[in-house]
Amino acid sequence: MRVMIKNLAKYMYHYSGMGKCMFRTLRNSKGPVLLTIVYHRICRSMDSYEYMAMPADVFESHVKVLKDNFKIVTVAEGLDLVCKEKRKGIYVSINFDDGYMDNYTHAFPILKKYGAPANIFLTTDFIGQEHLFWWDEVFQTIHRSGNSLRDAYRAIRINDSLMDRKGSEIEDFVDNLRKQAPAGKKINPSLMLGWNEIKEMTASGISFGSHTKSHGNMRLMEDAKMRSELIESKLCLEEKLGTKEIGFCYPFGIYDDRVRGIVKDAGFNYARTCVKGSNYKNIDRFSLKSIDVSFLLDKALFTSLLSFYSLMR
């Protein structure tokens, strides 16, 4: 009953127009804030659902809300804006992690339609390849029903428990899980963005950053291995994109003071975490907060969430 009442309040907030009024008031009355909205994948519809994917029509509704109520910027632009002393307003940055090809096939047309920039953080070892991330393999292995979201939430619980394990332990777990799957069950890799798509998107206002070379948990890495993952990924992007202003996103959002220091020393422009929250004038550029909405398929709840984080200043 309590959840039902809470959701009813959110719907009333959205459909009464209170959200728009709140955004207008906050834009004009408070100091600047940058909201970083995180997605991973976009699918054509729920009939073709992939793990962490948002249907294209839902994503478009999100972009429309953002376009109608905020100034959409890249992360670097947003940081420059919030650091200007007298500037007011709420700025939002649309982010995609990992670099799946569906960012180009399904998200990019919508971003172009609304003239919205975005940031995509690439796992550089897999650019232009078919690759099967272990979290996708977990989802595909347990996905046996017609209820994709139910299986996705089950996969989240499993994957969250694996993030802090060593690679060999994750491999053993996934191998054992696969043995429990029905015989003949197909597990398919995903196509990742290639350089042709990346260059086309760059020309249309999409910015690309690093998500390391191989998407490992950096907190479990030795310093030398971590520096290799960071510097080689950064150099690859600098060479291909023709810029030294490269941003970074921590794989799984996992970091600590040691990881943060090595990322900063590697020369990145900023680093984004998965810590929920807003970014304001004095924010640490290497501990940027974000709002992951990969599973938020309801427009009314999306509007309420934006209002909540807009107030966190």
C-alpha cells in the first residue's frame, strides 16, 4: 500500500505539470548543477530486450523531457558551466557506458532528432568486435521466460555479487551457471561500436571517453596493470579522435583513493563514478556523481527522479 501511494504521488506530480514548474523555479533560483544521466544500451522494443537495455520509445521520452526542461551538454561542457561563479541553471549530460553498437543504431538517431549531445565511454580493447561481457552472459544464461525484466532484476542481484571478485572466480561462477542452463541454449556476443560509427557520431556532437581497455574492477588491480589499462586506452582514443581532452568512467563505478589518484595522474580530464547524486561548483572532478536510469522505464518516475536530484544542491 505504501509503495502504491508513493507511486500515485509521483504520477500526480508528473501529470499535473508540477515537474515543469519545479524545474523552471530551480533553474532561476539556485546555483548551477550538472546531472549526469547514465544508460548502457538501447533496444528496438521490449520484444528484442537485452540486459540493461532501454526500449527506444522510452529513451526518446526521456530525451524529450530533458530537452524541454534543461540544457543538455557534454560532461566537460557541464563542468565548465557549473564552475562559473554567477551562472545559474540545471545542466544534464546523457552518458552511455561500455560502447555497444546499439548506441549507434537505436540511440544516435534519437539524439540527432533532438539535437542532443552525449558522452559514450568505450572499452577500447573491444572496439569494432563482437564481445560477450560476463554480466550479459549471466543474463542470457538465466533468461528462460517471457518476462525479460524479471530475469534482468535477477541478473542484477547475481552480477552485483560478482563485481568485487577476481576474474578467475567470475569465470568459474559463470561456467557453473552455464552448466545449469538448458541443453542447446544459445549465448550470443554483442557487437561493439567500430571506428566508422565513432567518427560519424563525433561529427554530430557525441563525445567519447575511456572505460579502460578491458572493463576490469580497478580496485583489484596492481598499480602497473591499472596504469596500462588507463594509459593505453587513453592513447588509443587520443590518436583516433585527435584530442587530448579525454574523460573517464570507472568500470562498475568502483574506485577508491588509490584508483582515483592513478586515474588523475594518467591525465584524464575528469572521472565519473556510479555514486548517486548531483555535481555542483566545488565537486571533485575525479569523483563525479551520476544517476543510472537503465531500468527506469516510466516517464513519470523519471521526471520525479530528476526533480529530486535537482534539489540536491
